[in-house]
Amino acid sequence: MKLSTRSTYGVRLMAILALRYGHGPVLLREVAEREEISEKYLGQIVMPLRAGALIRSVRGARGGYVLARAPEEISLREIVELLEGGLELAEAESNGTGTRTLTAVVIARVWQELTEELARVLAATTLADIVRQVHSGGESPAMYNI
């Protein structure tokens, strides 16, 4: 399982905005250069982040993007759900008649447990946690067991 580049790059964009929180707007060009991501692709990613009220744009000569809330108040779950349209790992299956086999039901429960655990870890991690890890050289203050 892989998250899409949309979520991966979106979280990276949000992390840069969190690192610069309180120090003014950030241009997409700066993020694109620093993170080696297409500026055009970042432009597509900011649209749902703005619509979801996670970031806001600042116009003018010193314009750019800023977080709409403090880094402590934005979880990775919010970002990923907004960019992916949810966290479901798999669609419910049916055999064409509207019913599901016992095997499909059992496996669906496993996928649901995985989805819930993924949601828990993402909800427990805020942009502030990412900022702390970046400032500490990447050392994670907490170990997540999945």
C-alpha cells in the first residue's frame, strides 16, 4: 500500500508551512525548489488545502501561503483525508448478487482494522510533531506500533 504523491507532497508542503509558521507567507516556488517537487503540481495540491481551510493565501508583494491554524492543531489525518478523499484501504466487495462471501467479510474486517490503525496514527501526529522531528534531526520522539 502506498499513499499517493498528492498526499505525500501535500504533507511535505504543509510541513514547510509549519516550519515557517509565524514568519510570514511562503511562495510555492520556494517549496518546490526546497523539496524538489513540481511547482505546477503543488499549485494543484493547494486548492483542496485552501478549500478545506488548512491553508490560506496572502496576496501582494510579500504574499504566498500560510497555515490557517497553528501546527499543533493540524493532524496528518486531516491533510491525508482531504487530499485522498478518505482513508479507506479497500472498497466493499460483492459477488455481483449483492451478497458477500464469508471470506470477503473476514478480509474486509482486516482491512477495516488496518484503516482504523492508520487513521489513529495519522490523527495522533500533528504538524508540530513533524517540526519537532525536523529540528531534532529526524529523531522520532515516539515510536508507533502498527
